[in-house]
Amino acid sequence: MQQEFGEYLVYYKDIYRNDIGDTFVSVTSERKYHHYLQGYEVLRDMFTLANCRALVTGLTNVSFCAKIMKLSMDDDYEDECILDKGIAKSGMDGRDFYKMWNKKL
């Protein structure tokens, strides 16, 4: 990816993963300040996405918040690709969110 996208590629080396490869679904961890750091990592991801020109994402709360943040800066993505594989049983239906925000006001 670095060869293909060069300076446009942004990534963070300090992302936490538990023993089974999950990132934020892990409620418990031996990591010091785990819950604080989880919140920090999610907010950092959201701000990073909000500062991109285009968005490729699934239906996630982080991408919803990035969209809201971008719109709050009186900006919008030049292009969006939403990979809709359905909503988790406990989640809200993100399709309604994107329909609402993609309408021209």
C-alpha cells in the first residue's frame, strides 16, 4: 500500500489488538489505561477519516461520526464507497443515516 499510495497513506502503528486479532471489541485488557486508550484510538480514527477527501467504509459508528465531523466543517467527501454488508443485530440502521446526510440541504 505504501508503494501505491505513498504520502497519502496514513496509518498508526500503535493500534491495540488482543490475542484473537480484535481491536475495539475487547472490553478487558491488561493494558494500562485500556478504556481511555480505546476512546483515544477511536477518536483519532474518526478525525483521520474526517480529514480525507474520499471515504471507503462499512456501516460503522466511526464512519458515521467522521461524516458528521466533516459536515460540521462545512465540507463533504468528494467520493464515498459504502460497503453495506448489513447491520449488526444490536446496531442502528446506517442506511437511513447516509440517506439523511447525503440529501442536499
